Amino acid sequence: MPRSASRPPLRAPVAREASGVTYLLRRSERARRLRLSLDDDGNALVTLPSRAPVSAADAFVALRRDWIARQLQRYAAERARHESRGPLRDGGTFVLSGQPHRLDVRVTSRARTTIEHDDSIVPTIRILRAPADERPLAPVLERWLRREARAAVERRVTARAPQLGVTPTAVSIRDQRSRWGSASRAGRLSFSWRLVLAPPAVLDYVVVHELAHLAVFGHPPAFWSLVRSVVPEADAARRWLRAHARELHWSLS
Ligand SMILES: [Zn+2]
């Protein structure tokens, strides 16, 4: 079914202020209730059902002032960490497995571009470019990172599945914007490749989380006890993901 026929276009958001907080207001025909979020540029954004009065958005923003302030602080911290790393370039820094790595880019006489991960002295990602390869660094790195992610996730699945007494039927690697992993009732697991950028303990937690869903659906207390029985530091990993989600999504920009 063509999407454009059933999806009315979103109207451009307008800037407003309530109780000293500047925010963007967007009307949506599809929203059933008022929603408050932070957009990709770090603006508080209220999505309002088309029939709700604007005063409802102002009142909500006033009520959630402290929450907005905390989100803006977190956004600024992530932005600052991201910017301190600078652009992707030879001699630049790229965070892999939670560790800053030096990017070492060389043009070689090889027929194909290859990437080497070398932690022997200074953690380094060495990109050995084929002379004819003129792609920007981001897609070159992303292809490699997806393969690294697959290998890392598969290693953790193999180690953790027996501990949880489950057997996944398939594991896939994706780039979902809003979730780090998912599990289907048929036993198929999928994970964001960006988890390979996070500390290994965080990737391990997400793998255990999705494997645990093969034993317990939803997030009842029994689910969390199962997860914590295998990964006692699960809460720290969840906090890490909340504090670094945007950074992982910005990593190649
Ligand atoms: Zn879950």
C-alpha cells in the first residue's frame, strides 16, 4: 500500500515559549496524545494531536520543565564528547568497543581497501585504501563495523545462550534508530551494529536481554531477575546506553 496516500504530511514545527522554556510545537493528524521528546538537534519538541488546544502543550512543558532541563544537559554532554573527537580523518579518533582508537589512513597498492584493528601498542584502526577507492571514510568504516558487530554479537550469543537455556533460530545485524535489539517469538534476534561501538559489557548486556526474551516475553520482574542472574551489572549497562545513545548514532558523522 502506498504510504503517501494514508499519511498526511507533517506541518512545520513552530517555536514557542512556556514558563521560560523554549520548545518546538508540531501538530500531527496521527498523534492520539500529546508527546514530548528531544529532536536530533537538541530541541524540546511537543507533538500535539490536531484538535488539542495549544494551551495543553504550554501546560505540559511547564510541568515537565525539570525533565527537559535534564535532557538538554545530557544532549549537551553527548554533543561535547562527540565534537571533542573531531571529524573522521587520518590521525583522528574513533571510539570502538568504548575505547578511543587512532585512525590511520594510508593509500596502498592493494586492489581492495582493507581495514585492520591493531590494539598492540596504541589502539588503532588502520584503513589501507586501494588507490582507486574514492569513497568517503564513513561508508568504508560502516561496512567494516557491521562485520565486526556481527562477529562480536555472534560470539556473545554463543557464550550466553546456554547459560539462559535458550536457542535462537537466527541472528541479524541492523541499524534500528530506536532500539538496540529485538527478539521475535520465533526465536529470531536482531541487533544494532552500533553496539560494537559501546563497551563490551554493554553489548553483552543487550545480547543477554534479547536472549532472555526467548525465555520470558515482556519485561515482568521474572524477566529482570533472569537478566540480572547472568549480568549483575545490567542496570549500569542500561544507564550507559541512555547516556550515550545519540553519540552512537552520530559516530560516523
Ligand atoms: Zn526487552
